[in-house]
Amino acid sequence: MTSECELNPIIDQYLDALWMEKGLSQNSLSSYRRDLTHFDRWLSPQGISLRTVTAGDVRNYLAVQLEQKKSARSIARLLSCLRGFYQYQLRESFIQTDPTLQIESPKLGKPLPKSLTEAEVEALLEAPNVDDPIELRDRAMLELLYASGLRVTELVGLKLGQLSLNQGLVRVVGKGSKERLVPTGEEALQWLQLYLKQSRPILLGAKMSDVLFPSKRATMMTRQTFWHRIKLYSARAGIEKHLSPHTLRHAFATHLINHGADLRVVQLLLGHSDLSTTQIYTHVARERMKDLHAQHHPRG
């Protein structure tokens, strides 16, 4: 049964405003709703409403999350959600003071994204058996993923009309419905052409679909399905590193920067709205330089 907290009109009003102002995806809105509803449920037994909260209440709530072994990153995300919510309440004059204003975010280290070496990427790309229509499709997907730095969600959601073989470009609709044009690269383009000619017609059979990479049922593949395919080829290639759905995206960015690409160009290709998100890859490049120095310098 749905609780009153889940139907709180204050939360609904804020989420509607977020959707109109920022065009956030349903996944992002659901995440905000979950965090705010959890906070609302915690406040309710204490007779506190979302608009009568004090800074002390927010601190107590975050302390409880810490006691429940939530990570610093999770608590920082919660605080960020609450900050956005109360900034909106203040802006719309529903409250007089922002209870999150003086609360500091927990200090977070900058984790380096897990990546693959260029040799490991090569082994992964060569793992599919391209005589099989499904594995030829997967080869084309892996090549495009590495060549363009797409998110897996963006990749599986591609439609035929978003790919221009003549121009060697793919039009991607990313987070916040923002569009960007990304080059496919010659190698990926060749595999895409081969896949479209030989494999896609077999996968579709008599069915019609505008999905660029259909499943065996001629429907859009889920990101989870494609992730299982990546793990299959990773095992086949003998890669022992723990991979994530973003591993090839990280490899794309890391290898570009290692080869001298400008950070702002990588930002545009990845579809990051803020350069600071992309700057983590400069740390990756620095680590790579240190390794190379230690390996090859006579006094390394």
C-alpha cells in the first residue's frame, strides 16, 4: 500500500519543477523521490515536516545514515539532493532559511576510474566470433562503444536514423535529453557497415525495427543484457580485471588523453556538462606517466 509520505505534494511539486527546468530522466527523478521520501519518513514520527526542518535535523539525519554504515559518497549524494530541494523551497518563498546552507559535504577522495590497457581493449574487441550474427552485432557495438565513448544506455538506445555512415558520425541523445555528435572512427565504421549488411537482416528476420542493435527478438536490448555480453567476451579474452558498464567509456577517455587529446574535446565527446567531471581523467593520465617514468627512466 502506498504511504502518505510517497504522495507528499511538496515532493511532487519539486520534482515537477526539476523535470521542467532541467529535463531530468525518469531514473534521476525516481532517485530524488526515493531520497526525499526517505527523509520525509524519518521526520514524520518526530512531528517535523519538510518545511519546518532545522539544520540540526538535517545533521541528525545524516548522522543516522553514517551510523547505518552509509558511505561518504552516499551521504554526499543525499546532502546534494536535500540542498537542491531546499534551495528551491527558499527561491519559491516556501521557507525563510535554507537548513542545509552551513552543512559541509563529507570529504571524498577522487577514485580513478577502472580502465583497460590498449592491449586489453584489443583482446576484448577481438573476442566475438564474427561468423555468428549475434556476435558480429556485439563486435560492432563494442567497436562503437570504444570509438565514441558512449554510455551503455546511449548505445543500446540508438536508432538507425542516429547513425550517418556517410559522415562517420552518430547523433547521441544523452543525459537531460542533450544531443551531441560523436565521430565513429574508421575501424568502428567498417564493422558497422559489415554488421548492417550481414547480421542485422538475419536478427530482424521478417520483423521491422528502427533499433540499430536489435536483440534476438528484434526489440531494443537492455543495458543489462549487453553488460552480460561484455562479461562473456571479457572472460573469453582472459581479462581478469573487475569491469563495470562504463569500462570502455573510461578506456576511451583515458587513451585519448594519454595520446595528447585536449580535455575540452574529451568533455564534448563524453557529453559531460561540467569540465570538472572530465578532469578526473587527468589523474589517470598522471598515474600512467608515473608508471612509464618508473618503468623506463634510468633513475625511475
